[in-house]
Amino acid sequence: MKAFGRRLEAVPSVEMAPAPRSAPVAPTPTDVSLQLRLRARIMEQLDSGAVAEMPPEVLRAELEPVIHEIAGKERVQLSAKDQFQLAQDLTDDMIGFGPLEPLLRDDSISDIMVNGPDTVFVERAGKLQKSTVRFRDGQHAIMVAQKMVATIGRRVDESSPLCDARLPDGSRVNVILPPLALDGATISIRKFTKKKLDFAAMVANGSMVPPVARLLEIAARCRCNILISGGTGSGKTTLLNALSRMIAHDERVVTIEDAAELQLQQPHVVRLETRTANLEGRGEINQRELLRNALRMRPDRIIVGEVRGAEAYDMLQAMNTGHDGSISTVHANTTRDALARTENMVQMATVNLPARAIRTQIASAVDLIIQIERMRDGVRRVSQISDICGMEGEVVTLNDVVSFEYQGENAAGKIVGHYHTTGARPSFAARLSYFGLENAWMDALQSV
């Protein structure tokens, strides 16, 4: 299939300033105006229907000779490297996500942050750095953002300038357009990792030590209800995915997310995703509605990608009604803060419920809270695991199973510390005993 349906000679000439005869070398291909003129000539000859069905490598191969011919007619000297790069840029624009494609292909990048057409940051190894990637102009950045959200049937424009979406590879995308974003389209991409991280990989990355990993494995295997707490980009979803590997393959798991990004390996998984309102403002399906429906689907476990509102009340109800082993994440700075935030979110759903009643529900529903954070050396570490022991008066009591204590940093700039444990018997000891894992739990504690 050919992407170019017409001969070059049949295309009307585009007016260009002739190059001086004494100096036939045109401006370098990095000249923006030159690139735009070349693009215009090439785009005139494209068969859009054929392009949409072509693999990227095939389209790029067809573009290169055409670029060479047009550059010759316009007396523009391009090296083979320049021709290849222009062909790649055009391919990325037509069937990819423009200048962001090289960043999406780079496996060393975990996050991409576009702060307008001229400012793009990436995260590598937990550290932010500025990229050389640029968009042609503000409209180009908006077009790329709209193309991204359109892949799952969502829209973003001036009338609806906020959108959460995901890319075909599973990467999570958030878009904010002008007039809310003052400096141009803002695009935040959390890349989908091809590596299926388990506890062994997290230990190798320095996220935890083997005994702590063993404690988390045991907690997941004995169907503890777990709340993962941390800040943005701290690794909550990665830890949730690692915990989910301990779920037995004969269990029915229902996942609920705003933008699907969980990577569960079990054969019996039902994935649910929220839906935004249509152009008339109707048809929105939020996490709370999905969670209520999930209770009618005979789940063994319910996994909520992130609790951020009134659905916290329904999550607690699910944990308290026989769906043991449920897991969710929440944004908070410490395990104690996670309790307070959960209480506040429950109050969004039912303002008339007394604070003590809410705390009692939390204490009976959640077994463990795991705190993970991205530290200043770029490593995402499990910093605290707290067991919810029950209530003392009006206060939910916590026991820190393990906590990370900072000691300093080594010559390479990596944080050095150790895990401390009280060695106390957990409140869910009966559950550990039921699954035959109580001795394994105590052995792991003693090894911390």
C-alpha cells in the first residue's frame, strides 16, 4: 500500500524564496520555517486513508525518498541523517503522538511532563530532568493531547479542558488545556512499565529488604485488607501490583480505576473503569457507582486503584462484608494521615455518621496500612507498615510493624538506613494462624 497517490510533478509548486546561486546550501533542517515548508509539500501528497493503516516503519521508509526528491527540487541540502529524522518526525506526527513518541519509546523514562509547547520534563531513575523535546506551537501540543484522549473515546477541548485517559500501551495520561493551563497544554504521562515488578525486583531496587518483602507477601496471602498510602509518584501502584501477585489464581478479582493501569496476572480478573460525562453532561459513571455494582458481581477480592472521594465509604463496606483481601491506595504522608484522610472521605458520602462510628468501621475493615515514599535519592521505599489494632476511646490505635529509620547517605548519594520493628504480635494473628502463616510472620519479623 502506497502512502503517496500522486506524482510530485503534478503538485503545484509552493512559493519559496530561491536560494542564491552562489550559495546553494539552504538553512539547516533544524530551521523551523524550513521544516514547515517541507512538511507542507509532503502532506499535500499523502493518501490519509492509506497512512492510517500503515505500520510506522513502512510509512517512514516511504517518506524518505519523497523527502529526498522534494528537497532536491527546492534546492535544500539534507544529509541522510536529516532525511531519516524528518521522516521519523512526520511519521510520529501522523500515526503517533508527535514529539512525545521518542520519550514514550525510551524505557528509562517513567514520567513525562509537558508544561506548554516549549517545556518538557522527564523522570529517569526517580530524578526529574528537562528534555530537549519541543512542540511546533501551542496548537500542536493541543492536537497531540486531543489525539491521546481520543484513543479511549474521551474528549478534551476549551469547553471541557480537564481529562484523565490512558494510552494504548496502558500509560496513564492527565491533560489540562487553556484557559485553565496558562502556559499552554499541560500533559502528564505516567508510563506503563513493561517490567512486571515483583517483590524480588523491588528488593533489588532498594525499595525494601527481604524480610519486609516477606511480611508483605504473607499479608497478601492471608487475605489481609490493605491500604497503600503515599504521595504522587511514590510507587503505590507498583506496590499494589506486587501485592496482587500473591492472589490465588482461583479467586475472582474485580478492579476499579479511573484510568486502568493495574497489571494483574490472575486469569479471573474483571476490570472496570470510570466514564466521564458526554457533551450534554450526562452519562458519567464514577468509582462509587462501579464499587456498588462490583458487590453484585460475586467478587472474592475488590481492588480500587485509588480512593479519593466518597467511594471510601463503599470500600469500607466491601471490606466489612466478606470481601477479605481487598486492596486500595490513598494519598497521604504517613499511615496515621491515611486514617484521617480516609475518615474525611467517608464523611463526603455520609455527613450524618458520627466520627466514632467512622473510625470503628475503619478499624474493623482495614488490617494493614503500608506507607511508601519517593526519597530524595530517587528511590521509592516502603517507609512504614502499620497494623490497625482497634480503638482506644475515640482514637484508632496503630502498631508500627516495621518503620524505616534514616541514618545518612553513602558516597554515591544513596540514602542509608535500617528497618526497626517492635516485634509485637499483630492484631490479625488469628487470620495468620488460620492460613498457617503465623510462624512465618514471626520469623520474618525477627529477621528485620
